[in-house]
Amino acid sequence: MKNKRHDKIIEIIAQHVVETQEQLVTYLRQAGFDITQATVSRDIRKLKLSKQITEDGRQKYVYSSADPETMQEKYVSVLKAGFVSMDVAQNMLVIKTVSGMAMALATAIDALKFKEIVGCIAGDDTIMIAIKTSEEAQKVMDTLKDMMG
């Protein structure tokens, strides 16, 4: 069932501009899947979906099976598109994003696989990133700044 659902998610986001998890839940229910938003959230992470800015400035979920270097470029473009500011608070990195983009940026940061990062928590416009030490938090912040130019 999970594989069928994953295939359907990929099909849906290829055919529609899906901006939110709630929209994806609606499309899946219309396709006959009895699903919750929490399950869709897990599916998005499992499929490594990312958000892309459309020509009209909206955001949509996209799926890519591209090579790691190409994917890193996509993750950096997501960071650039939604980034507002960041600051270190001891071993925590706090990133402010464009409203509604925190989850997309947190997913991109997770996908970049920083060994120093313990985990990310995303709200609507803020990401809290737990990092092992204060020194490593500063290093991660500097690396993210460099990546975004």
C-alpha cells in the first residue's frame, strides 16, 4: 500500500501544483487513499520531495531522482529562496524563513547531511537546529552562509 501511495504522490505532484501537505492529502483522498497529514509528512521526507518556486512565484512539491551533486544545488536553491536570517544561540542555530517555507528549508538542510546536526524542528517561518557544540553551530552557520553566497 505504501509503494502505491508513494507512486500516486509522485504522479499527483507531476500533474498538479501542490503547495501544501493539506492539498496533497486532498488529492490522495480523491484518489481513494484514507490518509492523514502526518502520514503525508512522513511520505514527503521518505520520498525526499523538495519545494521549487514556480514562474508565478508560488511553491510546489517536486520529486527528483537526480545525482547527489545536482540535488545539492537544488537544496541550496531552496535555501536561497526561503532564507531570511539566521543566528546562533549556544549550540542551536535559529533560521528565520519566508512564511510557510520553514519545512522546505529544514528538509533541504536535513538532506545536506551535516554531521554536526543532531536534528531540525520547523514551524511556519522558523527552524531550530540542534547542533552538538557551540563551535560546530558557528561552523554550520558559516557553511550555510557560504553555500548561499
